[in-house]
Amino acid sequence: MSAFYLRIEQGTTSQYAWPVTDDDNNAIAVSGYTGKAQVRLDPTATEVLHEWNTSPSGSGQSQMLMQGNLVILVTPPATSLAWTWKRGVYDILITAPDGTVSRVSEGVIEVSRSVTR
């Protein structure tokens, strides 16, 4: 698991990727895995500010992609333009086909406000 600072430029297509590896740093193929990532003001907050998952509810939504040994978070421009929050914390959880849950990353996320609209 890694700690990683995310900076989302509001109004742009944002994409971040993390490799999934075992304890010996060997790549783990994530085919068949599911996952989700959430943003909250702090780890104890009940309100979810944003969520990525492997089963987005519609087109144009943020999504989590599983490709090769990568977990990729994709945020479309219209989604980040709607955000009113500026800063939060996130983590990314993935679930293997056998039910094993792993945390891929965690950290602080900051929104760089857009001026041009």
C-alpha cells in the first residue's frame, strides 16, 4: 500500500494509476477484481464527497478501471467542475475474485479550482 497525494485539476480529464504488486514487488493481474475509492473530509466523516468504482452508475461518471496490474481512477471534466469541496482524504480498496480485500493507496486529495469555464 502506498500513500499518495492527489491533485485534481477541476474541469479537466483526470487520470491516476497505481500498480498492484505482491510483497516481493511482482505484478498482480487485476482481471476479475472489483474496487472502489472514496473521498471524505476526514477518515471519520460519514459524508462521501466523491466515489470511483468499477461499476459506475452511468456514462460520464467517474470510474475505476482494472487493466493489467493497474488500478486507474478516471474523473471526467463535468464531474470535477461540480465539486464544491476543496480538500479531503481518500483510499482505494480492491477485492480479488476470492474475496481478499486490499488497500492500494491512501492520502490527501486536493482540487485545483478552475478559472476558465
